[in-house]
Amino acid sequence: MIRKTGKTKVVYFKGDTAREVRVGSAVKISDSATVVPLRNDSSDNFIGVVKRNDTTTDSSLVPIEVPIEEFVEWEFETDSDGGLADSDVGK
């Protein structure tokens, strides 16, 4: 996932020790105040896009590209191995 239009900035968040996040993944903040991947349900609140892989053993902060204005547009990969399915986009 990459930014197509609009203004963003990089903010650092605490990684989760139970769930990994990968570069380009859309993420949210969990109940324990850590960065976790979105689950594609209506209760998820998108905060940004991961800029560096983070494993469960990393202890550093995770850089997340977050929107700083309304109507920032993101582009999703839907036609490659490991990409989103067309039916996932927009959930």
C-alpha cells in the first residue's frame, strides 16, 4: 500500500510482541496500544501504513506513515502474490 495523493508524515509507534507487521501493511492501534494489522472488519480504525518490517522480537519503535489531512488516497496492490484480493479493498 502506498500513498497516491495527500499529505502524510511518519510517526513512530510501539510494535506488538505477538503479531508481526510488514512494509506496506495497513495498521491500527490495538487495545494494548501497539501496532497490529487490520482485520478487515467494521470495528477497525486505520491509522497508517508500515514503513519497515517489524517482527515479534524487535524492541524498537515502528515507523508508520499517517495522514495529516482529510482525503489522503492510498493505492493497494491487488494482482500479485501476497497482495490483497479485490474483495478486501475498501473494507
